[in-house]
Amino acid sequence: MSIRVPQEVLYYTLSPCSLGLLLLAASDKGVCALLLGDQENERELITELNRRFPHAKLQQDMTRKLDTWLQQILNWLNDPAQASEPPLDPHGTVFQQQVWQALRRIPCGQTRQYGELAKELGSHARAVANACARNPIALLVPCHRVVGSKGLTGYRWGLQRKAALLELERAQHANLTSPPLPHVQ
């Protein structure tokens, strides 16, 4: 007699955003995927979600249960330093989880080099880069904050998006740390 394990259900929704098209997928525990693509590539994002979660039952969110989390993410794109974040349910190996936790400790508006992160984790830069490339939760697990020793390097969602995200965070960070302008009478 075999024991049947219930299939995990992931709900997903798509939304246009300042970076193109965003696919948000979540389990009952939290966000497990936040994928980015071009407006015309909705099918590609759904295919990627299927590839990343081959044993899950994917169901489009027709009940709008993901609306609150989606709004939090869209708010994050407007003001990453101030936005609240939905709960996360990242799926990955133990090492990937360690890398993703380290990414979440990088403050908004700052970057780290792959080698620095690898040293912190007692690993190799290539292993850290591979874990970043497999990160299914763009933005909220900020792999865009990791750069190469010579500057911007690969980003699963495209170098233009990486540069735009880093610039957004730098601008927000500068606004938070700059003294207010003097009052003019």
C-alpha cells in the first residue's frame, strides 16, 4: 500500500509593472515565485513556473486572494526601502536557502560582490552565482544586489532590469539619507 502525498497547489497571477510583466505565485505559506518578463511573454512566464514547480498544481488566482501580496510587491517597486513584504515560501536546496537568506541581509541601496558573499558563506563565487540564478523570488530575495568584481554581471531577468532596480534602490536610499532641503521663505 502506498501513501499518497497531496499535490501542492500554487496560485498565480500576472500584472504589468514598471519592469515589464510580473508573475506572482504563492502557496498557502507565502510567495514561492516572483518572475519577471516582457509584456508580450505571459506564456513564457507560465512555462517557467511549470518548469520550476513540476509537481505542483498551478491554478490562476481567479478569486483575487493574491491581490494584497501583489499590491505589496507593486508598492515595493515604487519604494523598496519602505514597502512591506508578503511572507515567503522559497523552495530550494539547503545551500540555495543559505544564499537567499544572505541576499535578504544586503541592505536596500547596497551591493555585494559574489566573492564577498561566497567568503561569508564559506563557499565559492560560482556556487553563489548559481544559487542566485536559481532564485525564484525576484525582488524580494534581492539577487540583483550581487555584482561581479568588475561591476554588473548576469541577471536572470536581464541586465537592464538589474541596472534599473539598483538605480531605483540607490535613489530611494539617497532620499532617505539626504538631509531635508532648507525651507525657503
